[in-house]
Amino acid sequence: MNYNDFIAVLPLIILAMTGLAVMMWDAFEKVPSRSPLLLTVVGGMGAIVAAVANLTAAPVIAFGGLFFSNTYTGFFTIIFSAAAVLSALLSEQFLKEREMIIGEYCALILFSVCGMVMMASGANLIVTFLGLETMSIAFYVLAGIFRKEESSNEASLKYFLLGSFATGFFLYGIALVYGTTGTMNLAEIRTIMLGLAPKPAATYSSLLLTLGMLFIIVGLAFKVSAFPFHQWAPDVYEGSPTVVAGFMSTAGKTAAFSSFILLFPYALLPTAAVHLGSEKIQIVLAILAACSMLYGNIVAVSQTRIKRMLAYSSIAHAGYMLLGVSALNENGITGVAIYSAVYILMQISAFGIVSVLEKSDGNGFELEDYVGLSKRRPWLAFLLAIIMLSLAGIPPFAGFFGKYYLFLAAINAGMVWLAIVGVVSSIIASYFYLRVIVLMYFRQANDQVEVSVPEKINTSFVAIAFAVAALLVLGIYPSLLINTIGYLFR
Amino acid sequence: MFDLIFYIFAFITVVGAAVTAIHRNIVYAAFALLFTFVGVAGLYVMANADFLAVTQMMVYVGGILILLIFGVMLTNRIQSANIVVNAGPKPVVAILSLGLLAILCAAFFGPSATHSEKSKDGKTASVSSWSNYTQQPWAATQWNKDANERILSEKFGAPSEVKTKEGSSGTSVEIGKLLLSDYLLPFEIVSIVLLVALIGATMIARKEPTLEEEALSESLS
């Protein structure tokens, strides 16, 4: 390990060390306090700074071909750490009201971000797999952190059992890819797939390789909850604590997409691939994307609980990003990167508002509870309205530009039908997003007295307001993000 | 002879796995799992993966299985529990699993598994991947040597003194060297994975202190 290697993994080291520091702090502290959350925020910020430093450095493959450090990994490291910071801020009030364990919560959030960074930067399938495991194990536990609540335990167990099964598929896929190509190094797989390096003649079997890719797709599609592998998502997101659900459904999903991009458009299916089945795999990805978009949005229409609605709509959002992956071109990669950043801002703050409004006895999730919210909590209603408009993809907000790039990528890849499916499903989606706004602003609650509650300026409110401000700025000046990303991924 | 031993171990593995999946008594299922683990360990030995075989015996047979049986022993009434395998409508399950089997068989035996490609010295070699697996142990096949050489070659910054010796007696030495040189990063990452698992396990298994216990510990401190 030399100096360059050290710099390349510095964000990872900072996150892991902060996680350890949180555990130590928690062990020696007499009176439980909120300092672990502060440490998490500091650690996340530190990782962001280290990742920004990496962005400007020359791209390297550290540790002898195991770990990418370039602008792509830097970008994803920044958004994952930002998601951790946002959820730490959002959980302050939430955890305090429910008297939950803070130390382990923070440590697990930090370690799961470690796993995500590994997934986004793994240059070797071993590192990708270990990252996926680190993230998943942390999530299984985080989902069950409400130990006294049955729904939380159920969510954790369900996620654990199904998730381990999906991990098995992923691992089998890795084994088949290694068996046919003879290497787990992504850069080497890429050269083999491009036909620049000789295939290992004895064992190269195009059917086995295709099978391996399909298994990897199954594993990752489970993690992003794309259509046929989505059954766990609504139950898990509904059962786990709201702040955790927000973190899992954003950072966890985008992490899986960051390695989706590394595995498919980069390594296994580069554009000029000579592998025979590559078009078939692209079609498989496209069908998964189309089904997830339609299914998620159509089922979300009939939901009456807001957490479940957000869970189903997150399946649809996974579909949008999968569309960018299946395009297998540069626009698609840029689109997924933009949408990842925007999606994290939108969805974390949406779950954040739900967590502020829910009551500690587990009520307050029905859409009916949002009737007349504009009178009771005018500021929160305003922020939620902006988030819903952005989730629906209405132009002045950032969600629109993310979708625009993804659909453009599909059209460039010659899959106009996929773009049409995407647009149609976005129109369906706007129904249930706008319904929330209608309920909040244009419906009167009959049985209760409308009293406006002044907004307390706590960390949750600051985090939500920050995320919404970022959505507005990125929506009005989309060139800010797009130019940066264009510069990064050149 | 080699083939015969291979098939014996393969048979033990598959039958053990089938009994584990099908048997309704959990104790029998646990013991059938023992045969699967031992069979897999035998297959590892046949593949010249001696380190993996020993690990398999120690971790799975010696650790996990014993834990499982202890778990069965210490859990009340689980012995008499009737495990009902209900994975959905039977025709669907049958079609899915047979389809997977057919695809895997096609991948191994089928026409696309046979290749005629130019090997390095210009000769045309037509090899079926299946015949390659049965004729020789994996470690001796060409791609495996290639892969080893590639992994150990200079371009990945590997220390040049690490070399695979022809007919070397074991893999543990090489694995140890690789773990602390080329694969240092995964080796370190595994410690984070284990730490997360440890924290998670303690968090889930920990007893929530009741109010009286809390008061007691406060009065003591």
C-alpha cells in the first residue's frame, strides 16, 4: 500500500474510523446523548471533503487493480456520504422521541456507507461483492432497529431471508463470470469482452457467461427492487423506521446502480462488445426497466398509506434508472448519475417529512392524515408539495432533468418504445403525487379545528429545507449539475 | 479411478442436499446437511483446493453444523415440528426448477460449450468444457494456470517472488501471500463486514433492560 492507494481509499477510511469512534464513544459514555449523530455528520462531511480531493487527483486503480479512484467513484462517494449526513440530521428528533439506541444506529449507517463506496469503486468483483454484503448486513439490522415493534422485526427478517437468497444469486453469477473469463478484474473483463484480449479458450462458453450475467442482474435487481424482484420492498419499507426506510430506499438503491453501471456498461457489456448474447441482455434489462416503471406507478395509484405509496413509487424510480443502465451508452450513465443525486434529495426528504408527521404510536401514515396539512403545518406542506412535484417530474424542479436525460439515453440507444413507456408511466405517476398536494391544499378536514402549528427549527427541518433548496437550485440551473457531471465523466 | 471418486463425492453431495430440502424432520435434515458439506469438501480436494477443503470442514462441518444441531437441541419442541415445504403451486415450481436444470445442462453439454479457437501456439483446439472438467482436476487446466500467471504477473504490481510452483504441495502458502499482498484490500474489508455482522447480532440479541434493572444499575454507579 503506497501513498496513492492510501489517498484513494481515504473516504472509506474516514467513514470506517468514524464508525469505530461512534462505537467507542457510545461504550464509554455514561449518559446517552446525541453526540453519535454529530460524529456521523462530521464523518460524512469528512468523507465528502476527501472525495472532492480525489475528484481533482489523477484517476488511479489502487491496490493493484482492486479499487477505482476517479471522478465517477468520487461523485458517488459524495452523494452517499451526503445521504448519510441528511439521514443523521433527520433522525435526531425521530430517535429521541422514541428513545431508541443511537450509537449502533449511527455506526451501522456509517458502515453501510462504507459498503456503498466499495460498490461504487470496486474494480474487482470480490470488492463489489464485499461492499454489497457490508451494505446489506447493515440494512438488515437497521430495518429491525425498532426491536419492540412487530412490523419492524418482520421487515428485518423478511429482508434478511430474501436478501441473502439474492446475494447467493449474485455470487453464483460472479462465479460463472470468473469461470468463463478467468478473471474477476473488471478492467480485464472489459478487454476480453471488447475482443482486445484472447478469451480463455478452454472454458469460454457464451451460454455460461450469459447465464452469469443474468444471475448478477437478478442479484442487483433485487437490491434495487426492480419489477419481478420487488415483493420485499413495500413490506420492508413500511415496517422499518421511516428514517431508515428513507436511507435504504435512496442510498442503498443508488449504490446498487453505481455497481450496475460498473458491471454492465463498463465491464460486461461495453458498447462494441463481441460477446454474442449482449443484445439479449440489453433487452432483458430494458424489459425489467419497463415493467418496474409501469408496475410501480400503477400499483402506487391504489395505495392509501403514504409510506407504501412511496415504496411502490421507489420501484418505479428504480425502473427509470434501470432504463439508463439498459441504454448502455454515455447518456445513460450520465442520466443515472444525475438521477441518483436528485432521487436521493427527493426521496430522503419525502420520507423525512413523513417521519416528522408520524406519531410515536405508529399512526399518521394514512393519506387521510394529510388532509388540510397546509393549514396545520404550512411550511412542511409547502416543502412536501415541492418534493411531490419534483418526484412527478414537473419541469421547474430537478426531477424533470433527471428523467429527461434517462429518456434521451433510451432514444439514443434506439429504444424509443422504452422512452414512451417511461413517459406514459410518469404521467400515471403524476396522478398520485399530485393527489397528495390536492389533499394538503384543496381539501378541508371537517372534524378537526385548523390550528397552524409554528414550525420548530430543528435538524430535521434544516435537512429537509436544505434538500428542497438543492432541488430548486438544480431545477432552475440544471446546467450546474449537468456540466459538473459532464466534466466528471469525460 | 479419479472419475469414480469424483462421482462418489458428487453423489453424496447431491443426495445430502436433496434429503435436506425434502425431509420433514429437522434433525434428519441437519444430519443430511453433514453429508453435503463433507461431499463438497471432497470435491474441493479433487479440485486441488486443499485450503478450501480444510476450511469447509472446519467452518461448515465443525462450526455451523454443530451450531445448527445445538440450536435444534436447545429449542423446545422444534424436533417434532413438521416442516411443510410450500413454495407455491407445484407445476410452477417444477417448471422453474427443471428449466434451470435444463439451462445449466445445456451450458455444460450443449453445442455452445464447444469451441474451436486458436490457442497461443497457433494450433486449433476444440475442447468441450465438460470434458475438461472431468479429465483433469481444475488446477491443472490451461485457463487456471493462465489465470494464476495473470494474477501473479508484474502488471498488477504483484511482488515477483510470489510464484506458483509446478506440482506444489498446497495452496495455503500462495493464498496467504496473496491475501497480504495483492488482495490486501478485500482482506481488510472483510474485517468491516464481520464487525457489522457482530454489531448487528449483539444489537438484535441484546436484552432490553427493564426499568428496575436500569434503576439498579444507576444506583450502583
